[in-house]
Amino acid sequence: MDRAAKVLVVDDEPNIRTLLSQTLRLVSFEVRTAESGSQALTAVREFEPDIVVLDVMLPDFDGFEVARRLGEVPVLFLTARDTVEDRVQGLSIGADDYVAKPFSLEEVVLRIRAILRRSRAAEPPQGNVLSYADLELDPDAHEVRRAGILVDLSPTEFNLLAYLIANAGRVVSKTQILDRVWRYDFDGDSSIVESYVYYLRKKIDKWDPPLIQTVRGVGYTLKLPRKGDA
């Protein structure tokens, strides 16, 4: 039998820590809690969680700084700070998703399960290098290059780009991206897709020509711009 997934809950509010830890244990997760950034980093070393549920506002240093130090551990932010700027800052350090306070316990559980599924089983197929124009994605080495230059991507950014390359020239909707990359079991918030595409563009399209195109009202596509496009 597979072991229970380990979840580290980091929040400085005792009632939220208790509520989340009890709920997650009821649905068969192994849980540890921490109330500060320093406690969280110690718990990560000792507990080796599969995912960290992380409050942004902590008493010693903020959740963004904690996430920077976590390496490859998936992160779900719990935050009252849900502006575009906050989402982009979180995504820039590799966060996997956001849940805004106040939150639904059912939604938190579903998002944790979605993150764990894609971190364990939603990696792009192993095998041949995927390429489009001067963009290359190597599933085996888990590397991306644009114009021959290595581009550093988080696991979710990597999976999103792999999905776009696999569908190059086709328009994929936000719903399709949520289903294939995030694997949500519910009507997920499409703003997470917008934020990830925005930040992926900053990494991939700093070279000309830009490859990630928006088709307004429909979705996104990976293709070379036509002559005369702005």
C-alpha cells in the first residue's frame, strides 16, 4: 500500500492550523504544523513533506522567503494577499497554486490532491525532445532551452510549456489547461492559468520572436507570429 502523503501546514493562526491539520488527517494525510518561517524550514528537513501549505504572512519572515528556500517541494499558498502582483511573486519562486482566505476546506483538500497528482504522475511523457522554432524541451533531462540557452522553469511551468509545445499551432482553452496541467476535479480558478502564462512569457519570450500567443476569448497557442502582427 502506498504511504500517506505528508503535508506541512504553516500558519501563525492557531485556529487555522488546527482546522487544517484535523481536516487533512481525516482524509488520510500525514500532517505536521509550524507557526513561523523558521519552524517551517526545520520541519521540512525533519518531516520531508510532499507538499507545504504555506501562509504568506508569517511573524518572522514571509511565506515567499520560505518558499524560496524549499527547493523542489510543491507549495500551496494560503493568503489574504491575492493581487496579481502577489500571485506573480509567488509564481516566480515556483509556487504551485493559491487559495485566498477565507477558504473552503473542501477546496484546499482538492487543490492539495491536484498538486500531488501532477507532481507525482503528470510529468510530460519521457522520450524524444519536443521542439518548436528555437525552443526545445527535453522531458528526460527536464530541461528547456530557447535559442540554445538554458531556461530555468519550475515543475508546473515545465508541464505547462510541455502541454503548449505538444499542441503547437492549436489554441487550447484555460479549461483545457486546468484539466491537463493542474488536473483539477472542480471548476478551478482560471486566474492561476493567466498568472502562469504571464510569468512563463517573461522567461520564454524575452527572445524574439514571441511564441506564446493569446487568442482573446478562446485561450492560448504556441506559434510564430504572422508578418505584420504587432
